[in-house]
Amino acid sequence: MPNDWISTATSHLRESIKVKVAVIDTCLPDLMATCDATAKCFANGNKLLICGNGGSAADAQHLAAEFISTLSTKFERKALPAIALTTDTSTITSRANDYGFDEIYSRQVEAFGAKGDILLSISTSGGSKNCIRAMETAKSLGMTTIGLLGGTGGKMAELADIAIVVPSSQTMHVQESHLALYHIYCHIVERMLNPELAEAEQRNA
């Protein structure tokens, strides 16, 4: 393999590591607040709605799957009610066709959201119009709004009750940090809700 491509890969990984170190310094208090709010949401019988676009849409589905199934098959617990708003193509395309792409998530929040629920919106820029509209609808319903964001956080950081903003303007590196953050998020929430399992896990470690 040519050395210039090895150099490219090395530079990418070093920058990704640099961003993750910055995440340790800037994002963890907001992540812990998100974990606490989500654990209380689930404990009270409420649900988590998740939305995003492109890679963030895939992240929304990934995170919902972790909560519904389990992050680790070695940690057996009950399913947790998380819904990715990115998966129903009939709803998304009908709403987009008739009312515009900005409405695809807000309409679903109106349908499925309720006071006490959480909306988690994922965006590397913080400026996704459909996620902004979803957050506005969620707030009108008395839901907690959380943004998993990048760059400056944009308009979504202003709307969010809790904003986790990865300090990078590079989409790839923001997404790489988002993956690490939502795995930690699920890991901690699972154990907050199942302290006896967490204690047993620690004893068997």
C-alpha cells in the first residue's frame, strides 16, 4: 500500500482521537444529564423518540435497537421503549410529498409523543430543519428535548433542554464521537435502571 494512503489513514485516526479527547473535556456533564433524564423517563413508563438525517438517521436506528434489544447480550434486562422516527418510509414520503421534508419528524412526534417523553435529535451541524421542527413540536407537548450535535450546536442547541455538542466541524469525526457517546449513553442507562444487575456484573468482572 502506498505510504501516502497510510499517512491519510493515520491523520484521520489521530484527528478522531483528538476530537474524542475534547469530548471528554466538554461533553460528559451533558451526557450524564441525558442519562439521568432518560433513566427517569423509562422508569416512569415514558418513551424515547429519536430522529436524524443521513448518517444520523442510521444512528437513530442503531441507538433505538440498542435500547430495545440490549447493548450487550451478557446484560439481560427488559426492553426499553425507544422509537426511531427514521424507519417508516410510507409516513416519511407521504408527509414529505404533501407538506415538505421539514415536516417528516414533527408529524410523528405529534402522533407518538406525550408529556414526559424525550425527543433525542441527532445532527452533526445542529441546523437540520426537520429536526428543529420536531423539537419545537416536542416542546409544545411537554417533552424533554435533547440534541446530540456537532460544530457550534446551531439552532438545535438553543432549543434543546440538554445539548451534547461535539467540538468539531468535521462531519466524519462528529459522527465517530456520536457513536461512542450513544454507546456510553445506553450502557449507563441500562445500569441506572438495573442496579442489581450492574452490581452482579461488577462482582463477576
